[in-house]
Amino acid sequence: MEFINEYFKVIQFLLWAIFAIVVFVLTATFPKKKDHAELKDRVKTIEDTYNTSVAHTQLETKVTTIQAQIKSIPSNETIHGLEKEMGEMKGSVDGMKDLLKNINNHVNMLVENEIKGSK
């Protein structure tokens, strides 16, 4: 007991210092009540803004539209078949080119004969 009486002021100072350090650490670690309320209000505002059923409905509509458009896109097999048919048509048109030149020559000769014969 004599020890406590002798060093009472030192022990009291150490206890107050430890208490002050604990309070400082707690105030530095945890937010103030006012700051917490403001942050809570901001979070609520953000949730109200972006978490509405209207936004979900609009998003659902967009997703449904995109899915419908994706279903209407032709498959790879269909595209390959069209490319094949277009190649065949190009070959047919190229084959007719010589025939059309020949017909054009005959028509030109007939026109020349008509022009010369009518003089």
C-alpha cells in the first residue's frame, strides 16, 4: 500500500495517458455520428436512384430485345450456303457474259444492215 501512496501521481498520470491514447485511437478508427449519418443518407440516395424496379424493367426489356435479335441472326451454315449460292450465280453470270457479247454483236450487225439497206 505504501507503494501506491508513494507513486500515486505517476500511476494516475500513466492511467490518464493510457485512457487518452485509447480515446484517440477510437476516434481515429471509428467515424463520428454526424459523418456516419451523412454517409448513410448518401448510400440511401444512391440505392434509391439506381435500385428501382423501373430500371430493372427497362434492363429486362433491353435484354429481351437483344435476345430476340440474336435469335434472328442467321447461323454459320446458312451464311456458308448463301456464299456458295452467290458463287454459283457469279459463275453463271460470268458464263452469260460471252453469250451476251455474241448477241450484242449480232444485234449491232443487224442494225447496221438495216441502216445500210434503208438508204
